[in-house]
Amino acid sequence: MPKVHKLSREQKRVEIWTLREEGLSWNQIVEKTGKDRKTVRRICKKVKETGSFKDKPRTGRPPKLNERDRRRITRILRKNPVKNAEAVRKEALSSLNLKVSRNTIARVLKDAGYAARVMKKKPLLTKKHKQKRLAWAKEHETWTIDEWKNVVGWSIELEEV
């Protein structure tokens, strides 16, 4: 089945305006685009007034971080991938003088493709463990294949070398 590309809002406006410029009636445009008649008329009116298909800039708080700051934050994590967002925030504050919250850092890292994971805990080998492993290996280094067959014969078949 072919992939259907969804048009952006701007592309939809261009399509509606083009159909109107071609001389189609409001009803014909509504049938072709699937938009409401009121929407089609409003879009044509706005395009005529502004001469643009783009959205008007919206109000809201400007972003605290620019693209360069975002790259610098991800670079901190790349240097040491075990760090959490709070550790990255502290390093960004000390080295880059960026005063942002932990949540902002976490959002930047998530946008960059990083996922928050809890590191799997695994017991570390002590000196005693290492000595026991070495002793066991030395004890069994002279075993023949027949002796090993008695130990692991139930799981795999060992071939004669």
C-alpha cells in the first residue's frame, strides 16, 4: 500500500488558495479539500490580507536555550554517558554558566535521542572471587573433552578436536 503524505497546514492553505485562483467555487473547493466552507473562506481572506500562507507568530515565553546551548549540553552527556540530568545540570552551570532546571536538561537530552535508564546493578568481583575463579580454572585446565562431556554433555554436544 503506498504511503500517504499528510499535507502541512501551510501546504493546505496553498492548495485552497490555488484552487480559488483557478476559479473553482467555494463548494468545489470544500469537496476537493474536505475542509469546512467557513474555513476555506477564512483562509482565502487571510491570504488576501497578509499575502502569506504562514502561521502568525504565537505569543509565549521564548526558549531559555538556543541550539548551540542544546548541543553543548548533549556533549556533556556524551563525555560521560552514565551521568543523570542533575549531574549534567550542575556541570552546565559550572562550566557553561547555564542556569536551567533539571527538567529542562532532561527535555533537551530526550529531544537529542537519549533515554533515561536506570543502570543495571551487578555485583563487583572482589579479590577473593578472582582468586577462587583462577584456582578453579587452574584446577580444570588439564581436563580432557571426555571429562567436560560429563559436565556439559546435557546442554551441548562437544566434537572431538
